[in-house]
Amino acid sequence: MRETYKKYTFKKFLSLDLALMQEYESTGLLLKPDSWGINDFMSWPYITVKEIQLTLSGDYDYEQVINIIKELTGMSVKKILRKLWVDVFKFIKFVLKSIEKINELEKKLIYEPDADEQNAGIEMYNEFGVFATIDRLAGGDPLKYDEIGKTEFSIIFVKLRLNQVDVQFAKNYQKVIMNKK
């Protein structure tokens, strides 16, 4: 690993030969995260969180990274490209760490269907992904989808958690009532 790195702009970094770019990347991803003063992920719009999760869950390129930065900061592409590569990587690290925290938090929302639900075909809903969540939160009203998507992640997360507790309580209550008969 190299001991010194040049103060390239992000634009210049993107034009480096592949081997040198990879060397800079591996160092960049070791840097301490920097949020550039943007809010914590809990206040990001729900749809933004979902789009970033989807992008970062697969193979992504620097054009997609620039779009994420643009979405979260409101910066122009020109301004992002003028930033030093090291600063961009600190922000990328902030985004990656934020998504890790979101993924960990969302583990609380994992729902294990019972045998009856599985037999009824609950997995059919999987093809709808986040759309099913937005549709349910909008009460099936497509005119409310945008509003739901713009709502802070924290509010949507708490609502989904409350819905989960409501369902579990209803199941538990039904069992209690059935055992009394």
C-alpha cells in the first residue's frame, strides 16, 4: 500500500488507470466517515433509503455513487467532481455505514410466517418489494404514494414496527380467547 496519495479531485480520480484507482479505493474505504453535515439517516426520506439500499445491494458504479451523493446533499455533479477524492470517500463511507445501521435496524421487522400463512402463499407478496409496504401505508391509495415516500425513515420504521406488534398481539389474543373456550 502506498504511503502518500495525491490530492486528486474526484473527477481526476475517476480517470485514473484501473490499478491505481483500485489502490486509492481500498485506502478510501478505510477512512473515517464524514457526513458533510447532512442529517442522520433516520431523517432521510423513506424512498431515498430504499433506493440507496437497492443500489448498494448489488454491483454499483461511480455514476450511481454520484447520484446517491447528489440525492442526499443536493450538490450538483460538477461540485461533487471538484471535491477531493478523499472527501468523497469519507462521505461514501458515511453512506455505507448508515445503510449498515438501517439494515441492522430493519432486522427487527423480519416477519416469520406461520405454516398456515405459508400454505396460503404469503410469499406471493415478495415480488412487490418495497411497493407493497408503500401501498399498505398509503391505505391502497396511489395518490398517497409520493407522500409516503417522502416521509422520514424513522416515522415509517416506527409505523411498520407498530403494525408488526399489532399483528402479533392479535394472534396472541386470538390464542388466549380460543384457549378459554
